Amino acid sequence: LWLGQCSAAWARAARRARRRGGRCIRRAGALARMGGDKYDAMVRCAEDGATDMGRVPLLTEEIHIDDKGVTLVFIFPRSEDDGGPVDPERLRKNAREDAEKIFYRPTGWYHSNFSLFETLGDGAVKEGRYQELLRSEFLQLLQKGGLRATSSESIDGDEVFLKVSLGTDNPWLGQLAEHYMYTMPLNEDLYEQKCDDHGVHVPAYTTFAEPMANKLEDFRQVDEIRVVVRWILNRINLEEMKSQGIITTYFPAIQYNEMRQLCEEWALLSKSICLPNPRDAELVREYFGEQIAFFFYWFASYNKYMVILAVVSSLTFFVVRNSVFGSLLSTYAKSWYAVFLVGWIASFNELFKRKANRLKQKWGMKDWDSQQGLSLPSYRPELDGTRLGNFLKSLATSAVVVYVTIFAGIIMAIDAKNNQMRENGDMRLAVWGPYLISLLMKVSSFIWGKIANRLVLLQNHRTESRHNDALAWTVSSVKLFVALFPFLELAFIQRYVNKTCMDTLPEAAAGVYNLGFPPGTPLAGAGANILASNITAADLEFLGAYHHENRYGHQCVSGCYPAKCWTKLDGGYECSTICWEGLKVQLAAFYVLQVVTSVIFLVIPIILTSTAVVWEMCEVMEIRNRCSAVVRSLLGMRLTSNAESDSNGASYSLLQYQAKCSATSPYEYGSYGGSYVEDFLDLAIGYTLQACFNQVLPSMAIIGVFAHMFLYRILAYRMLNVTCRPFPYGSEGIGIWQSILDTIATLAVTCNVAIATFLQSPIKDWRLERQLIFFILAEKGLFMIRGLMASILPDQPDDVTRIEDYNAHVAADLTTRPLPWADKTHDFSKVDIGLFGPGTNSDDGEEGGRSHRSTGVVTAGGAP
């Protein structure tokens, strides 16, 4: 019977091995010759060969699904003799010093036989020996840590895949969780969960303890990844291993079933015309962790609020453009729209904070950053509090000031050159200026992104969350300034710095309009280069609010002079200035460029990853025309029409696919795969333009609705199918981005009031003194309304406070063990706390006046 089972298992494994190119035949044959006590291991090997087949959206060919029992994957390169990049004969001069950067803890953190540093010595060591020693110590560390590990070759043999796991049901995982004070939800069967105001059940959380394991929910794979990675990072500097070439990369393994569910419910590109569902955040959290889940939850909420903004902006635009509503209503509709914008921004921010606090409670993220944040191996505590440490931390702030000053100077120089060319009759820069400035803004942002990352690395942050917060602030402070300053300069500064002054107003007007006067004015059809002597005061009536006399007695035309005019019903002229028209063109150019570049940088990693994977599959499938195969794959077609391609292509596995994603599009700063900081910043820039300048170009909201619905889906598609699965970080919300968004909201109040005051009718036609009074009062009034809204809608809703108190009581009842009575008691016979004093008799006459005073004698049972 045993021989029959053994032979059948060998036959099944051999058949599957043949379909995979014959790689497992020798392994299966060796296992078939094992003794009876090895039979279970042989069956497991045969079952491993029976990997399920499946498809991922990025590929048209089926691949092996080999994600079972894998939590983390480490990829080690082979030597040059085996097709890898490692030269085993190369000398590593500072081998011990390099090893100490990887095994950075004192030797007591490692196993008792740890002697790596002594073995390496102080001299040079060949790369081959150095790598073998470090890889051996790495494996011993994993083994001593109770982890399971298996290895397999890559499809072309140039790399080794080390697949590590612990298991969510492994008791050692519970011990590690208890050691790191990991929080877990209480078992929902043991108590009645309270619901928030939206009817959502909110679990109670407590710190994991082994004796209480049966009262807690089971570990998820996300929990296993966090605990295991934290244990490894506390002993090994994995990033240093990457930089030294010991490992190529490492990543949490893809889970195919969860990936398929997310793809069907969240990341389908066919849903691009649909608004995202905020409930998708639960699915994202289970796979990517809370940090990315909060990001997509904010993105979904922003999309819904964009619909409201688009509807109101469309109605406002219709009222302003339609003469049926009357000029008075059309005029004041713009001002009321500015008030609506401020309310839209404030309500979105305040309501999202409340939603985020509910999710933070539901997901058990309270105090996560301070208690569970990962420490960086690069942290150098000896720098804290020193002059060098303080200098490095202040260096980023100084660099921000210098960079924005240089950028502002370049923008103002371009405007000055534009004004000079206009006076000389050259309109080239006037036509191409908005596009040039938009391109300059993108280039400046790109350059600063590279500089900022290096500055933050010098600041010596202890935890990953602090590093990310510093990076977010350093990058966003400049990029948001770059995105806003050209528009602010055009709207509010250019009128004062680009004035044209002459002895008389006709001379100044002739200098400004040397190419012809604007439409709607008396001299509109008079042609170019009109002599000042031919211009009358009546011809320049439209310049009434756009000129003044300076202290030298000269007549000056504003830098924002009229570009087109029309006659009002009550007489006089209504004009649109060159600044207003230029602002609309420049806003449209930059906003469209922002959307287009966001889409491009989301599509690029899709193409790169697909090309890299297909190129590798072609090598296995022996397809000669690889370029044709890549094109066919991008078009959704099979790589080849050859019917035998199924059996050959089946050797490609899910982990091999993920390794290629990691090589081409990792989720890290500066990568095509994106990063948390860069993804959020792209949305924050668009949000800033909508908040501050939407009343100038209301069509931005309509464009933004459809653009952001598409961006949401393609970003989800990239995260799931292209970006290598990132580490599932926890988070207490969107972190420092909430402070950045609050700052944007504050700036938006001032910006919208300034636009309504100085650029919109009828207030722009008032005297400067009245304009300033209105600006101050309106700004303060809107700030008061915003503060009132914040007090009415506090960040922490009442139901969060109520459930927090209830859950704390439940956690205490379920997890606190009752204290036993003391083993040793003291004599209380001399203690008297009775109601009646000594010698006092009762006067009730019972039993001949028996005394009812307490004797004061207290027994162990509590009786007198």
C-alpha cells in the first residue's frame, strides 16, 4: 500500500514537473526513494507541484499561483557563473565594517553561536565568501526565530526566491505580538458591539496577551506581516542588504484570492465612470494596510465632494452667462460662489476628520504611530541634540526658502520680459508664456522632489512615520508654492510691478495698446500705432479704474489693463483685464497638464512592468519575436498564436511576476510605482487649485470630476496589479496631510476673498480704501463662519467618545483577571468601628436591656 501511494504521488509530481519544464523530476524521484517516515513530506512536495493556474489583469497568459503558505519573499542574486550579477572573485575591502552595517545590533541580539564578525576578520574578503557567510547567518536567524522557509530558483536561474512564513495560527506569532504589545480586536461573540451613528459595528481592542488569546480575534495575514517584519528589522538592516547586493529586493507576498476580489470590486478600469465607494476602504485595509486605506478613503470622499462643486459651478456659470437673470444677479452670483467655495472646503475638511476618527476607532489605530511605529536602522541617536544634528534638521527649511525665492524671481523675470516684449510689439511670449510657465512649474517641482528626499535623509529621523511626515512637509511646501505663486503673481502683483507711465494718459495708452485697442472700446478698429495726439479723453473712458497719477505727476496705466470691454446697461464700461484672461488660460493649461502628467505617470509603470514580464515569459516560451509579443500583450491578445504556448508559459509563477513588479515599479519615493507622499501630493496640488482659483475657472470642477474618477481607478489598478505589494503600514489617519490640507483651506479663504474683492465686479470698481475695508471684514467674517462650523462639527464625534468609553469598559472586564485574596491576614481583634461606644446600652428593652454595641471583633469572614 505504501509503495503504491508513493508511486502514485511520484507519478503525479512527475507529470506536473514535465509541464513546468522538468524542473521537479529529480526532486520528486528523490522524495519517492525516502523512507516511510518521510512520506508526508513527499506528498507535500507532490501537492506543491500541483499549483493552481490563474490569470492576472496585466497578462494574457495563465501563470502558476504559488502564494500558498508564503508571507514574505526575499530575492537573492546568483553568481555570474549562474547568470546572476554577483562576481564571487571580487575583493570586498571592508567586509567586517559592511557586515556590521547589516547586523547592526549588539551580538546579544543574535543566537549564541554568532561569530560572523570574528570569521570575517579585519582584512579583505572575496565577495563569494562574504555573501555565503551573510546568507548563512541570515538563514540561521530566521530559523532561530521560529520561521519557516523554502527556496526556489527564478525562471531563468539568475535569482533565488526565499519564501518565508510563520502562520497566523502559530503560537510563536502570539508570543511575538505580546512582546511588541500588538493590539488586537476582542472576539465579537463575547460581548455586544456598539454601533456608531451610521449603524456600523465598532469592535473593542486590547493589547495582545497569550493567556487572553482565546478572547481575541484570529490574526490576519496583515498582522503576521507586521509582526514578522518588525522582528526581522529589529535585527537586520534589510535596506543595507539591498545596497550591498546581498538581496535584490524583498516584499510581502501577493495573495491571489484577495487580489482577485479587490480587482473585481475595486480596481476594474471599466468602473472609471462610476464614483468610488468609500466602503472599498475595508477591502484595501485587509490587503494594503490602514495607511493606504485612509488615502483611498480620502480620495473617494474628495471625488464625491467634487460632484457637488461641479454642479454648483455649472449653475453659477449658467447664471453669469445668461442675460435672462439680469445683470445684478449675474454680478453677485460670482461673489456668492466665492462664499460657497469657502464653505465647501471647510465642510469637506471637517466632515472628513470626523469620518477618519470613526475609522481610526473601528480599525484600532489609536496611538498607533507612537506605539507600533517601525524604527529606522539608519537612525543615529548620538546626533540628537548636537550642533550637527540641529544643523541638518534646519538645512531643509533653509533650502525651502532659497528654492522658492529663486523660483519666484524667475517667474517675475518672465513677466517683466513679457511686458517689455509687448511694448516693442512682440506678442510671442504673451501667447506662449502660460504654457512656458506651466512647463517650468512641472520641471521645478520635479527637481525639488529629488533634492528634498536627500535633505530629509540627512535629518536623522528615528521612525518611518516621522521620516515620511518630514518628507511630505518638505516636498509639499515647495511644490504647493510652485503651483500657486505664478497665479498669485498674475492676479495680485503684476498690476503694480508692470505699470506703464508717461507724461500724459494718451501717451501711456498709446504705449500699452501699440498693437491696437481692445474690442468694445471706441478705438477698437483704429488699427495699430495710433498717435497719442489723436486720442481724446472720451476714447480713454474705459481706463477710468485702470490708471492713476504717480508722485512724479506721470500718468500710469495698470499692469493689469483691459483686454476686452463691453458697455453696461446703465452706461459706462465693464472690462476684463489682461491679467484675468491670462489667469484663465494659465490655470487651464496647468490644470490640464497636471491631469495629463498624472495619467502618464500612472500608465508608464503599467507598460514597463508588462513589457518586462512578457519579455521574460518569451524567453521561457522560446518566442523569438519578443517585440511583437509585447505589443500583442498590451493589446490584450495572446503572446503567440502557437497552441503549445499554454504548456510552456505555465512555468511562469505569481511570485515571479511580483518579483518583476518589484524590479520595475516598487512602491517607494522616486519610483515609477509611486509612493504615499507622491500620490497624495499630486491630489493635493489639484485640490489647492480647486480651492483657491475655481471661481476664476469654474470649468475646472467639471474637468476634475471625470478626471479624478478615472485617476482613482487607474491608481487602484496600478497599486493592485503593477506596484509591488507594499508593506501594510498602520496609520492614525492621513497623518501630516491633514495639517497640510487645513493650511490649504486657510489659504483658500484669503485667496477667494481677494479674488472677489480685487478682480470681480462690482467690488473691483470701488475705491482702494473701500476695497481694503471690505477685504478685511469679509475675510474675518468667513474665518468666523469656518470656526463656527468647526465648533459645531468637532473632529471627534460624540458617538466615537461614547463607544470609546464602552469599549474600554468591555476590554477591562474581559481581559482583567480577578485578584486572589491575600494569603496572609492580620489580627483585627483590637479594631472597633462599631456604631455604639464602649458601655453604651440600648434603650429598646429587648431581653433585659442587652447591649447592642459592636464588639469590634472582625473575623476572616467579615462577622463581628
